[in-house]
Amino acid sequence: MSYEYIARHLQKLQQELQAARPIPQLVAVSKYASLAQIKAAYMAGQRDFGESKVQVLAEKEQALQDCPDIRWHFIGHLQTNKINALLKIPRLVAINAVDSGHLAAALYQKMQALPHHPPLAFFWQVNPVAQDQKYGIKTLAELQTLLKQWKSWDPLPNLKGIGLMVMSSLQNEDFAAAAEQTFAETKSWAMHLARELNLAPLKLSMGMTSDYLTALKVGTDQVRIGSAIFQEDAD
């Protein structure tokens, strides 16, 4: 089967991303993609892929040894009892997202015991408009407390919180306006926290297939896109 459409979709997306400022990183959400589709995207130059289940990610990692410089991003809700299995995946580079102080502490303790583990970045998942159906930290005050606590711990050279991740609501009647509000509020939180806590600028992971153009408008450092790459009829 030909997967030429994947290269075409990636080229279109890269053109859109190159026109944005800052130019965002593209994470290809491959959780519904076959191994052949992932390989097609890899052959077209894509290197960063996102998976939402630890076991599936481990299986794809093993099956794609012929893609030597693939980079995996875990983008699902992470349970603390899955951390050990996740950290055994050799080419894992990032976790989207850490959504509680409890999870952050568990991840810190695991990585503290693994000083030779390759560097791992993570985003704090936020939920600034308090969507009941979404995970994430719902208030700026709570997030500020968590970041202060994180900052007080001895820094680990191979574990770094780099920014905020958010998902917009798919339920709102005015979807585009709701997405823009969510993204703008998240960006405001990031700027406030960096200023108040004297942090390096916090990166933003915002935008999926349905709303990435809005995220580009607001300004994001990463987009997570699946069906616009892997669905043949996404043109």
C-alpha cells in the first residue's frame, strides 16, 4: 500500500509551521497509526512521535528498531504505577503531561534513582478553564505552588520541566473561540510564572489537528497532530 499522502501531509504542515513564530516542534500523534504509517512518516523526515499508552509505546519501540533516531513523546495520562515501564523505553525523550504534584514527585524519585537515564523533559498539564472532562492543574495558584515546590528540590541533570501543555474543549459550540481563550490563558500563565518565579521562559505545547491553526495564531512551541498526518482523506 502506498503512503505517499503522509509525506504530502507532513510537507503541508511543515510549511504552515515554518510561517509561525516561534516555529513549533511537530509531534506526530501515532497512537492510531500502523507501523507502516509510522515508517512512512519517518522516511519523510519526521522524527518525533507521540503515543498515549505505555504498553503500546513499548511494543512500537521494539518493532521500529530500523528507525534509529526516532524520538518518543508520551502524551497520555500517566499513572504512577506505569512510570517504571515507561522509563525503560530507550528512545523516550518527553512526557506530556504531568498533571499533579503526586505524579511529579513519583517521577522525580524514579529518575533520582536512575542517574544514568537519558535526559527526559516534561510539560505540566494545565486546565485553565476547568473542563471537568480533562485532566490538568486548574488554577494558577495551584500551579505556582507546584512549581515552587519543584524548584526547591535538588535539580536532576536528566529531568527537566520545560513548560505547560493544554488541550482545548471539543464540546464548546464556538470551538475556535474556546480554543483561543484556552490557549491565550495558558500563555498568560506561562509568562506570569516565569516572571514571578524567576524561571527560564516556559515552553507551550498547544494545538492538535482540530485547533493547531488557532494555537499557531496565539503562539506555541509544540503541536501534537495525528489525523491530519495519518488519515488518507485529511487533505
